[in-house]
Amino acid sequence: MRIAIPIPTSTDLGYNQRSWPSYADAVTRSGGEPVMIDLASTPEEVAAIAATCDGVCLPGSPADIDPLRYSAAPDPATSPADPAREAVDNILLDDAYKNRKPVLGICYGIQSLNVYRGGSLVQDITPLPVNHSAGRSVAIAHTALIAEHSTLGQLLLANDDTRDEAPLSDGYLRLPINTSHHQAVSEPGDGLRIVSRCPDDGIIEAVESDPADSSSPHFVLGVQWHPERSYDISPASRALFGRLIQEAKSR
């Protein structure tokens, strides 16, 4: 199954060289074929490649989404936008929603997905009691509470390894996660529902397609953490990519 993965940023070659291979490796090891989407491609070229793909993985990025897209004045803490990345994401999401292709958004990817669907972002979540910008050197930054009956929750309850990693208590799974971000989802976009928060400060950690909303009936999941970084050590991380490939196969 071919999974479209945009180059993370048009402005930082070093970041791309460090990060894109991790997403590609996770897709490959889960049974899919990663397809690199060059941000320098024309819209027509991106659309043509998207048409050959069975799913989308939106990776992280050092950029921030242009706040004007969700009718907000830019905060001084907001990083410069990356119009090329935003344009590619929008084309891939147009194709995914039109053709009911599965989507997995990661870190910047969940934010891009949310704004695409008409939602908004918190432009700067610092200072907070949790170090959400911990980065790749911190294996576990904090815990995410995940609603038991969500698609994400049921995915993690599906086998013993993920149940052990994310134990269930009082209707919520408690999953230890890595994080590397200073922005977060504020109001979820159309057809998306909040299914995970940080228990210490309420920051939204995951959104997914709402089965009650007919505008978004297919598999769409965004997580604020980086499962590609913890693929080797985390059954839950492997389960996320595995579900993306499974959904792509079942189209």
C-alpha cells in the first residue's frame, strides 16, 4: 500500500534528512510503501502522485501553520509558516477526503489536519507544568489520557502488548508518550473529535474522525506525539502505523 509522506519542510534540509526517513521506515516496517512528496512539486504533480497513493501520513515540521488560516493574529512565539508544506498537505487532504483514504497526522500533521478542517490552534502553550517541547532526546515526556471507546482507544485495547503499555482505568487508557511541540489543537475542525488530553494541563493530544459526522466517515487520526520515534520500543506506536496500512488495504 502506497502512503504519501510530504517532505517535512521546505526550509531546513538537515531536519528533513533527520526526520523523513523515520516516517518512511515506520511505514515500510508496517507493510506499506512510503512515497516521498517533494514540496517543490507543482500542484498538478502532487495531485497526480496523490492519486496513486492509498493513504497519507502527515509528518512533523519545525514550521507553524499560518494563523491567518484560522482567523487569528500571529503570536510573537509563532514560528514562520511554510506555505509550500501547507499547500502540499492541503492537496493530499483534498484527495484523502474525496476518496476516503486513511490519514495519520503526527505533531505538525495533526495541526495541519485540524486547520484544514476549519479548526484552530493554541499558538503557544508555554509556560505549562508539562514540558511538551521535550524533543527527541526524552523518551517519555508525559502521559496521554485516551478515551476508551474512541477508535484510538479501541486500537490500543486490541492486543495484550498495547494494553500493557496503555493500561485502562476509569474509562481512559494511560499511554506514556514523547512530545516535541509548542502549539496544539484548540477547537477541533469539522468532523473531528477530541479523544486524548494530557491529564496535567488539558492539552489536546489526539483527534480522530467522528463516526457521528457523515462528512468524515473514514479513518482519520491525528496525534500530537511522535510514534515514528518510538516505533522500536512501543507496541502502541507500531499499532498506529499498522492501522494506517490496514485501513489503506481495506479501501
